[in-house]
Amino acid sequence: VQIDLQCFPGGFWSRTAFKDEVLMPMGQRDIIVAEDLVPEVVGVGCLRQVLDEGSITYLAVSDGSRRRGIGSIVVSDLIARCSARGIKTVTLEVRCHIYNI
């Protein structure tokens, strides 16, 4: 939850939403956590599988760890998990208002 507050002012997900994501049955979701040597969480990605489609529901990289390819590694891992399950379609929803676009 700390990385969420750091990356998204006010938080992107509530504590309840994080809890719901973690408690979802195993076959339907994956959560990737990237840590550095400290160890400190530097990136998080969540994937939800619905039938034969994957949806990246969350992606965050800590401020101090950006521009190091961590987001790409997390997304690549999520996509590889989809591929291993035979999923051919993966979506990532982006909310432009977060970035004032």
C-alpha cells in the first residue's frame, strides 16, 4: 500500500481493494513485487485473468526506481504468465487524469 500512496496521490486503490485483490482465488490473479537489495518494494504489478483474457489491473514503480526498466520487467513477467496459460490478449487500462494529460 505504501508504494500506492507514493505513486498515486491519495492512493489508486483503497486498503479494501488491495485486500480483495490479494484474497482472490489463485487461478484468477497474479501479483508481482519487485524488490531492490535493501529489500524495499520498488515495483508492483497485478494481473487478473477472466476466461481467456488477461488484464493488468495495477502497475506502480517507486519514484526513486523509475527509468531503470523495472516497470518493463514487471509487465514482461505478467505477459509471460499469460502466455504460459495460453492467454493471447492482455490489456492495460491507463487513467490519463492521474498524469494531468
